[in-house]
Amino acid sequence: MSQECGMSAEKADYTSVPLAEKHEEPPEIKAPPGFGVRHLQALLLFISLSIGFSMRAHLSVTLVAMTAPGARNATCANVGHKLNLTNLSSADISSTLNTEFVEESHVENCIEKGQSQWNIYRTYRWSKPKQEMILFAFFVGYTSMMMPMGLIAQKFGGKLPICAALLVNGLLSVLTPWMPLLGGWVLVCAGRLLQGMAQAAFFPSVHTLLGKWAPLSERGRLSTYIYTGSQFGTVLAFQVAGAFAGSAALGWPWTFWSCGAASLACCALWHQLGAASPADHPSISAYELAYITKDCNADSGVKKRRTPWKHILTSKAVWGLVATHTGSAVGYLLVLTQIPMYMNKVLGVDIKRNGVYSSLPYISMYLMTLLFGYVSDLVANKKLMSIVNIRRTANSIGMALSGLFLVGFSFVEDTMLAVVAMVLCLGLHSGVHVGFHINHIDLAPNFAGPMMAMSNMIANLSGLAVPVLVSNIVGDDVTNQKKWQILFMMFAALQIVTNLIFVIFAKGTVQEWNFYGEEDEDGKKREHDAMVELKSILAKRKESQKSDKEQ
């Protein structure tokens, strides 16, 4: 009899529920009001990227102060303090680094007459090739560790790699002023190599954390807010490094110390306030947790999933975003490294104005990135376009339309028109931040870290072709505008073609292999428990709203 009751009860579970209720969708979860824990994580990521890019970029200015000979009548105490590097542009820095140091004997005497052999306030007679090796060492380490860091972020969550990167970079930055005294330029090179290896964790970890913390309805805004840290940090680095190098009271070592202190402080903030996933944060509200995880496409916590490399490497959508990532990276690198020289040699812009003009496109890019993030979320939430078409449209603006303005820039001879063209070029290029740049998260939020690591590594390796092409097409004939036009048209064509590949193969939905390879046996049970908890939270929220209305 009991068995019959049990059987009938089992049947009742399936037959007594009205058909309409079986397909009833859960009530809509609106965004929690105010500053939430997800916003706090986004702020921490913005600060982390700002500090990381500051440490990455400032050396191009600081190295000038470390190696410049100073004035002829300078003394040991103030050598390196006489330089005013605050308004240096990329062209100024390149020019200074290429200068022959004719006053080497004066610097040699300064070092000999120092009050102590541990006096760090001195300049060094490093040749141009040695300086290039110091600058290049960071990117060697950065590229070499990209894939391992992506796998670490996927396996252990994004918090641990970012904390480790901030800690390592902070300590090395604080110690750098003493490195040339202990091991010369070689030890400085080694320090920058280690910093690059540690910073390889940033982009994969940010993408991993975005996959956990950014709901689809806010993905555009949160991702663009975070990634503008890279531009903010770069601009800040040049200003801070120039101010310290030109200060008679402080000097170039303070750039390393301030960056190091900021990095260590940010690491402490992450330890106290950060979390690898919403489920791991101790103070997040149940409603905000439900709001973040309502899409159920990302694991609620850190899970040990096997990375589905076969599916990733055979996905046309993945290779489409890798292709356009490569086109974007090499185009941006060309603008970053060559535009100041072009404006000086072809348009005849003097050094002082060049610094101002060169900074305007990056200000435009920063502001337009925020605008693209807001508009993309607005369009998605109002369902005016599908996610995949938002990605295609934004990426086409950032690659194809931006490329056309790059070509136009090379044909303009009026300085102000050229500046306007470049402002539009980089401003529109920021569209890629809501194009391919977050498409990894659309495809597989659980594996966004390894996918970003792979595409970023390929893009950075492709960037090595930029100086080769510049030297072969333009060479020493830097005043020949027609050669520059050929170069810019080649890169614009590359952007257009790689964008077309992305548009053809792009997808905006979560792929099946996003849920591949769960290693722990209790995974399905935890997913079931999470869904039960979510339904319970929604039910309580609904009852609370009902009682409020009755009152």
C-alpha cells in the first residue's frame, strides 16, 4: 500500500502541475539600487589596471631621467633632477633615447664623486641597445606567461592571480632604484621581465571575473569602466613620471616607489574587499547575488573545469574574434608608436604642440569607451538589437570606420584637420571594447580567461610585425608622406578584413562547451541547490513586495 502511495505521489509530481505553470518564467529581477558589491569589484579592477599600466608605461619617461647626462654644471646631488620631463610626448622620449651621450665623462665623474656607492640619485651610461632591451624585457615576460596565467585564472578564479601580480609588481617596483647598483642594467632587465610575467595575469583574470560578476544587462558598462583603466593609467604614468623626474626635491626613484606603494595598497584592498565570484563574497546581499547569477551561464563559484581546448580551437566564432583582436592590436600599436613621429616629420608639428595633440586622441578614446558601454547596454536591455548584432555593429565602427579615418589622416596636410581625423580614429576605435573585446564572455563566461589569454597572446605576437613593416616601408625617409600613406592604408585594410571575418563568424550566445569538463562529482548537485536557493530568494522577494502593497 505504501508503495502504491509512493508511486501515486511520484505521479502527482508530474501530473498535478498545470501546463501553464510548467513553462512559467521566473519573475524579472531588477537591478538592486545603489552602489553594489559588483560595482565595488569593478572599481577594484579599474584601480588594478590603472596601476598595472602605470608601472608598464612610466619607464619610457623614467628611463630618460635615469640615463640623461644632465646639465654641464650639474653636481652629483642634483644630476637627473634638472630635467623637466612633464610635457614630454612619445616623440620627445624617442628622440631623447636616441641622443648620443657626449657628456659620458661628466656622468662618470658624478658617480665617482657620490657620497655613497648606494646613492641612487645618479644617472647611468647605458647604450641605446641596452635601453631598448630594458624596455622590451617587460613585453617578453608578458607574452610568455599569457597562456599559463589564463589557465591559472580559470582554475583558481581571477582574484588570486591579480593579487599575486600586484604583490610581485609592487615589491619589484620599490626595489628597482637599487637594482642597477647591484647588478647593472641586466638586473633591471630581469626585474622588468618578472613584472611582465606577473602582469600577464591581468587581462585573463579581469575577463574571468567579469564572467562571474557582470550580468548580461550591465556587461557593456562594467567592462568598459574597467578597461578604461588601461588608458587612464598610461596617461597618469607619463604625468607622474615627468613630475617626479623634473622635481629637484624628489627625483626619478619616487616614480618607482609611488607605483610600488600603490600596487601593494591595491593588493591589500583586494584581500579585504575582493572575491573570485559573487558566491564567495561575505557581504553580498541575497538579492544582488540572485540578480548577478540570474542568467545561470557562469558558475556561481570557482569550479575546477577542464578547459575544452578542442572546442575552443575548432570554433569559428573564437577564431573570428582572434582575427579581429589581432587587427585591432597592430593598428593601435601603429598609432601609439608612429603618429607622434609622423606629425613631427611630415606635418611639421613642433615638439611642444606634438605632446598636446598626441594626447587628445586618447582622451577621446577614454570618453567614447564609456559612451559605447552605456549605449550597448541600453540597446540590449531595450531589445532593439540582439547581442551578436550589437557586437558586430560596435566592432565594425571600431575597426572599419576607424580605419577609414586613419587613411584620411594620412592624406590631410592641415595640422588641425589631421588632429580631428586622429581624434575620430581613436575615439571610434573604442567601439571594439563592446565588440570583440567582451565577446569571449558572451561565448563562454566559464572559460573567458583562457580565451582572452590565447587571443591576447596571438595579438601581441603579431604586434612584433609593426616595427618591421615601418622600417621596410618608410625606413629613414620619414618625411615622405606617400610612404606613410601606403603604410596606413595597409593597416586600415587589415582592420577592415579582420573585422569582416569577425562579422561573418561572430556569435552572441553561450556555447554548449561553456559547461564542459566539470571535474568534481557534486557539481550537478551544487547547481541544483543554487537554482533552488534562487527560486526561494525570488519567492521571498515577491511576498515582501506583495505585503508592502497591502500595507
